[in-house]
Amino acid sequence: MSRQIGIMGGTFDPIHEGHLITAEAVRSGLGLDTVLFIPAAVPPHKRHQQVASAQDRYIMTQLAVCSNPHFIASDIELRRKGASYTVDTIRELRAYYGAGTEFYFFIGADAINDLDTWHRVDELLQLCRFVTATRQGTELDVTRLHERFGDAGCQRIHRIDTPQLEISSTDIRHRVHEGKSIRYLVPQAVREYIEKEGLYL
């Protein structure tokens, strides 16, 4: 029986409760065996933005997911040099887990609408399926996706309803910088790490 693995990638600067709630909703909804949380070492779309170190973001991810036996923090992109392209990550994961493993990459509706701009996206759609979670204020551009990827491509893009929480890493960083509370926006261990390391001040 083949394994089904979910992948939640992102900058995770910092990881927050919205990430965890979405991942668990998709995992349970699709019956996935495992969800890998993969912090991007060098996010291609954020090369010119200042982010916390890859090591700090990875440690926060570990702290956030350790209480869920189905969640695993992966440093696969931290160990690879250069920009973190999803297609390279999926190829490496397929080599490790074997061809019989089915991968589901979690992506927000805002990002899925720009999927046609992703690096080697046609190859990527052959390597994994995409799962887009609903997001308030963002509609899935079905027409654009169908025009670009056709019936076969769109069959590998799935939509699933998830709880909608208006939590963002950007807001959390601003709150920390302004001395405001982030309690309940991030797991307690993540909050304590941010305070201990003096991040986002």
C-alpha cells in the first residue's frame, strides 16, 4: 500500500497556529499518513526581504510540530544550496520515499492562482498533487488554471475547506516588534523561543 504524504512548505517566519490548524485539517480530510513541514532556506519570492535565519525558523518549526505524531519538521531545503524551488524538493523526496509514495503539496488559494509562474511547474504537477485551502477574500481562479494546465493538470489540483483564521507571520513579527502579545497566535514553545532569542525586535 502506497504512502500518502502532505507537504507544507513556507518561510515559517514564524510558524503559527494557522499553519498547524490548516495542516491537520488537510491531513485528516485526505487521510494522509504524514505531513512534512519544510522551511525554505532561501525563499525565491523573498530574496530581498529580511527574514529570521533558516536555523531559527527550522527550530521554531520543530517546536511547533513535535506534539503531533503525524507532523515532521524537515531540513531538506536547509541542506541544499541556492534558492528553494519546490520542484527540486519534491524530486529529492520522491527519491528518498520511493515512486510509490503520493505527495500532496499544500498551497493557499492566493498562491495557487499564480501557480503558472512557478519554476518548472509542468514537471512539478507530474511529481505531486496540489491541495489548496480556502482563504477569506481569495477566490480560486478556475478559468486561469484550466486554460494553463487543461483537464489533466486541474485533476491534480484539489480544493478542501479548512478553518479560516486570520493569522499572519507578518502581523506576528509586527506585534513582537511593537511589544504586543502573540500568545495563542503561535504555540507556547515558539513564543518562548522568540522571546529567548530576541527575534523580530
